[in-house]
Amino acid sequence: MAFRVSKGKICELLTLLKKWRPECNPLYYMIKNSHASNNTWPRIKIYADTDEVKSCQTIICKAIELYKAPYNTAYFAYSTNTTNLQTLLKQDGVVDSAEEYTTFELVPTRLLEPIKEVICQQMDYVPTFEVNYITFDFDNNASKRKSSESMLPKGLSIGPLSTKYVQLLEEKNILPFIPKFAKTLEHYRHLAAYDENNTPVSWVIQKECGDIGYTFTQPALRGRNIFTILLEILAAEKQVHEDGHYSVNPIKVMHLARKVAVGSSYVFNKDVKITRLCLQKRKSQLDLHL
């Protein structure tokens, strides 16, 4: 049976999730940020394997319209009991199995096979995009902003990223789904480096799940530490307001992350591996729903 976690139990749930951080960071911040905005953004539904929060072993967060269509629903999950996880996934209403596309966002990699067993074998989805990540934590403080900003290449300045650049963000997006950048910029922290024409050439954006994750630097300016400087500054600002901060990096390009980390102030959590999984309904099953 699936139990909906009510608003009155969110604080108790967050206390429970803190025990499982940093592995459950994406789920923790989704719930925390939703609660802070009165479930305005992100808009979520939370399911658990029991109505006694302190005894929960599995939590699934359904994020509604977090991304642009056709990825209308994204799922964040954490579990210490894979049998309970699979049981919860099968309950009516937890997973919208009629949707053509779906995504499981930054779930612990150890949970990937149990999730696939239900979603692929029993709901007839097939994986279309899968990336494994490792997480890293920033060891920063607000006093670093001045020293980091002074290292910015000549001709560049730093400021927030205006919503008028949403189209540019979408053009540079490399994911199979497109985030609702206007909503993200409205609710969460972001920072950009601007050239002399006041055009953003590099940016870092805090995602709804807490990850400082939407990042980009124009190719001609790469290798000049702009990205690292922005990370340092945003992480220092975030430390003032949050109870920790983190980011993720694809394992397949870890050599680039380690290069960026030289002289920087973050450390890898080598034992914390998480995965993004995108899926599509098999054509034959999709036709049945149509």
C-alpha cells in the first residue's frame, strides 16, 4: 500500500532523510524546497511505505511538470529496503505508467536494477538515456567571494542570470529533456559571467534538487577557470542559506572534474554514486493507451 505523506509530516520526514545524506541529497532538497515554497515549485507528491514517518524505509517523490513535455513527470527516490521500493513502485498512482516518457532523477545507483525490474519488465518501459554520477561537496564560506571574483579574466563581470536568457539556456541544454528554466531562475540561485557586451558566457544554476547542476561555458573561454570561480562564489552564497551544498559530475568525464578541482575547495564523495534514468514506453503498449 502507498501512503501519501501529508504537509504536517514533512518536517519529520526531512529529519529522517538527514540521516541518509549525502546519498539522498536530491530527494531531500526536492522535498525541502517544495515545502519552503508551499508546494509551488517544485510541485510534488510524496509516497512512503508506511504512514509512520519515523519507520519509513522507502520514499518516492513524484515531481509534476518539472520538465517540458513530453517528460511531464520525474521521480526521485530513496530506499534502504529494495523489496519495499519495488512494492511501492507497483502501487496505483505512484508511477504514471500511461505516460510515453518518464525519468528517475539522481537515484542511488544501487537502486537502479530494482527500479528497472518494475518499470521495464512490468510497466514495459525501455531505457533511452542513462548517466552515472559521483557527487562532491563544497568546503566553502562566504568570505571567499571577494578572492574568487578577483580571479575572473579581464573584461568579464559577474551577476545573476536574467530570465531573458531562457532561450539561450534551452539551446545549450544537453539533456534529452528540457528543464523549465524560467521557473528555476525565479526560485533558485544562479550566477553568470558576462562579457563586455553584457552577454552571458558562463553560468551555474542551483537546481530544484539542490545540485548546482545546470552549467555551461562558451567553448572559446574554457580552460580559464571561469566555471570554477562561479562555482566557488555560488557555493559560498548557498552556504549562508542552506545546510550544506553539493554538485554531481558524470563518472565518464571525471578526469575533467578532477582538473577543475585542482586548487578549488570541494571534495568528492567517492562512495556516493547516483544515476539519471530516462525511459520510453514500448510502442505496442503506448498504442493500447491511445
